[in-house]
Amino acid sequence: MCKVFFAGSVTADRARLSMDTAHIRNFSIIAHIDHGKSTLADRLLEATGTVQRRDMRAQILDGMELERERGITIKAKAVRMTWNLGGEFFLLNLIDTPGHVDFTYEVSRALAACEGALLLVDASQGVEAQTLANAQLALDAGLTLIPIINKIDLPSADPEGVKKQIHEFLGLEGPFLSVSAKEGKGVPEVLQAIVERIPPPTGDPQKPLAALVFDSVYDSYRGVIVYVRVFDGVLKAGQKVRFMGGGNVDEVEEVGHLQLKYIKADSLSAGEAGYVVCNIKDIHQVQVGDTITEHLRPTLTPHAGYKEMKPFVFAGFYPIAQTDYENLKKAIDKLHLEDAAFFHQPETSVALGFGFRCGFLGLLHMDIINERIRREFDVDILVTSPTVIYRVTTQNGRTGEFDSPAKFPPYGDIKEIEEPYVLATVVVPSDFVGPVMQLCQDRRGQFLDMKYLTPTRVVLKYEMPLAEVVVDFYDALKSISKGYASFDYEHAGYRPGDLLRMDILINEEEIDAFSFVVPAATAPYRGREICERLRELIPRQMFEIPIQAKLGGRIIARESVRAMRKDVLAKCYGGDISRKRKLLEKQKEGKKRMRQFGSVEIPQEAFLAVLRRDDGNAKKD
């Protein structure tokens, strides 16, 4: 049973709330995935009276169906709370953040709008890979960190051991807070620490307006709703404002606070976070990281914004029915408005028609976008195999970057192919160190370092090709470690390799969406493996379908999908053999004409099967 605290809460007495920056605190909650961020946010909302108990449900900030279904946070959520400490009322702006490595950009955007962060660590799991990464993001942004040890109610909890890990690996000093977000223990102490330890925002309401755009959503009736953090000045309805990055000038129709719903307000002052509506219908006018200022009295120093995130995983999105192309375009544009790390551009495939080349931060990021397009916009799409950006140097010395092997120069013109590498950090129980190291080596990983967090937990560092990571490495790691390993990576530049482009031909037609890059040492085995998989996945037709793997001008593997055949000899009861031969030859000619003019329908599973691999069974020729 969750305990609800109302002793220091304030629900409607907004008149008593001082609006000067000394009484404002802006903070985020950061942690590894499944360490209790959303549950702690629930308790904070209850304790401050922002949500009444009758309206409460678990993970209330995770409003997206996918988030609740998968039990993960996908989008950073902002919410405004008020808290009474010693007779003074404080305004608390919370931004709950995701924990998965694919949504690191969401975390970095949230941290840019805050002065402090609650670093949450599971008392039974300890410091994980994403704990290290998110804590470093907050420290790099100059934020004040409050370390909190969660889930102290679990039988396997070891708060003292976790405190040592936090101190040794993150260099954070106490005092450490111990809480049970599930039971509500220690929540008032967390609120007190937020007020006392996180510095108030610096800003002057008298200066020209400077408001950072940290997120935005699209509303069918009101257009783009922009989420802002005001650093200087005052933002209010009726103002003429200019988006400094885009250059467009608009009139503010409404401003307000984010409190699980939109609460209209007279103004947003320096230090506050909220939303602004300007009746913007063109979603391309708003850019995350832009600065909003007054049109007639602009600020001289716009906010630095966000470091532009370059996508590292690419895949093609094509509508199943070409009549859905415009609907897919609208869906992708609206999702890009909410997710600045999602990249897209139109492209055309010989086999699949018109579609989009889309870029993502990881495979989970791609999966979430795919699901949202299907569910929220009701568009059925076909997704091609994910790839990374390769650098290709030709024989004449020119170097170019390609997000698809199908766009590579001709085979004979390629001098060298470089692929992106990552610095991978794996935190794993000591019992699984051997299998995990073997997995990393099978994925062409280069061992760098190994340290013990505790006598039973080990941190491994490897340099690995990104192409080996993005497809199914995370799933294989979880399977080998029985779910106990955690994983994070950062990009480490490009390395040349002995790589070849492999093409797949189906019915003697080259399918550009199936092209991929493979190490030369494993090319023959991979070619046979993929042909065998496609033979099982492509449905049988009335004609034989040859499946071939090609390196340059050489076919290295072939399989065939057998034709469905009618028994044309069934009506022959004896008689001359020449009659039977004539019937078989006639059928053979018909099948040949069918193969020449027939089309092969390729199922969605075939595109994802191309890069899937069986670890431990790989052979080298």
C-alpha cells in the first residue's frame, strides 16, 4: 500500500506562493532503466498534493500507451509542483527522464533546463552502466546531484555497499538519502533536500525575454504547443515573439503551466517552465533548442541550445500501400516535432517504391517510432534492415559517407571502407564474465579494461563496431547474463576494416533494401546463412524463386524456393511416354514465363532476418 503525504502539501493556495526565483527549483530525476524514477515521481506528486489520491495511478507521468505497456519511460515529462517548507512555499519544476541508452538525448535536453538532478540508484542492483552515463551528463552540465538510494525495502538491498560504489565510481559525497519509492518512505526528506541543496535559478524578469524551447507537441486544434524554460524576462499572452533560430515572428495566444494537464496562467517569469501557444500550424517552424525572445526588444545572447544529435542507426520506412505515402509523411513530421533526435528524408527504392530513410539513436528508438506510426497514425509500414553510416574511399582518393550499402560506389571503385566504433561499457555479475567476454569477442570487440565494482560485479570496457551492436547485441547480452547485465556506449570514431558489400538477388533481381556490409572473413558463411533464412521466409509461388548472395560480380551462395506444382500427369493412365513428356515440357515453359513476368512478395520478417545472427555458431571459411 502506498503511503500518501499531505502535511507539507499545497493544492490551491497559489496566492501565497512567492514567484521570485529564490523560491523556484528546477530538477530532473535520472537513473538506469527500471531503478524507480517514475515511481518516485508518483510519490512526489502525491506528497505535494499535485495529484489527489482518488486520481492516482502507477507511473502517472507515463501517459503514452507504449510506455505503460513496456514499463519504460520514452519521453521526458515536465510537471509543476508546490511545497511548503517551514511556512515558505516553493515552486518545484520536475522533469522525469528515460533511462534507456537510446533516449540519452531526451535526458540531455531535460538537464539543460534544470539546476539540479536526483540520481537514483537501486539498493539491490547498485551502480549500472546508464547510472554512470547519466551522472556524467549531469556533471558535465554543471548540475547539483543529490544521490538517492531507492528500493531499501527489498530483502537483497545493500544501501551501504551502494553508497561506496557511488563514492568510488562517481566521486559523489554524502549525505545520501535512502528511500522506498514504492512504500513512500523518505519522500519528505527528498523534497527537503531539493529545496535546500539544489540552487535556485538565476534570471532577471526585467531583462529582455530569453526562453529555451526544450520540447514541443502538436495539437490538431491549437497547432504546435511549445514547452519552454524561461531564463530571463517575462512571457505572456498578446506578446509578439520571435524564434531566433527559425526567424519567424508570432503572437502569443496562451501561456501556462504543465501540471499533468495544461493550466492557463497570466505569464511565465524568469526561472519558470511551462508551455506557450502561438497558433503555429507549420510544424517545421519550431526547433527544439531554439530561443524565444521579444520581437521589439530581443535578447543579445540566445541560449546555446542543444548539441545536435547525429543518428547512428538507419532504416527505410515504406508504406505497405503506396496510397498511404502522404499519411506516412504527416506521421513522420509530427513525430520529428516531438523527437529532435529522429532524422528522416525521402528516398525511393526500386523494390519498395516511395518511402523515407530514417535515422535513430538505437534499435529500441527505431522500434518505438515504428510502433507509434502504426498505433497513433494507423499507417502500416515495412521497415528495412537497420544499418550504420560507413565512410567509403574510392580509388581516386575521394571519401564519402553512406547510410545505406546500396548507395556505395561500384564494387571495383572502392579502395577502403571505414565503419563507426563505440566504446562499450558492460556491468555484469562476475559469474557471467566469461560468456560476456566471448560474446564481445565474437562481435569483433577489442578488450580495453576490466574493474570490479564489488567482489561480485565487474565493469568491462570494449571497443566494438557499431554495426555489431545495433542489431541484436543487447538481446544476446541479456540472454547470456540471464538479464543481469547492463550496457551503455559512446561513439569512438571510425576505423578501417576488411569489409565487403554483399547484395542479395531474389528472382534474379537485386533488392537494394537487402544490401549490407560484412567482414571479408565471414562473407561466405553469412551469404549461405541469409539465403537459407530467406528461403524459409519467402512464401512459395507458382514458379521457382532463386535467392542469391553476390560479392561484386561473383555469386557465393544460392538457395531456391520451390514452385507450387499441379500434377499434370494425374489424368494419364498409362499410354505413350512422349505424351507425358509433352505435358511436363508445357508446364515447364509456363513456369518459365511466370518467373519472367511474376512478382515476389517479400514479408516484413525477411528484412529483419538479414542482419540477425546466431552467436556461437558462426563459421569462418
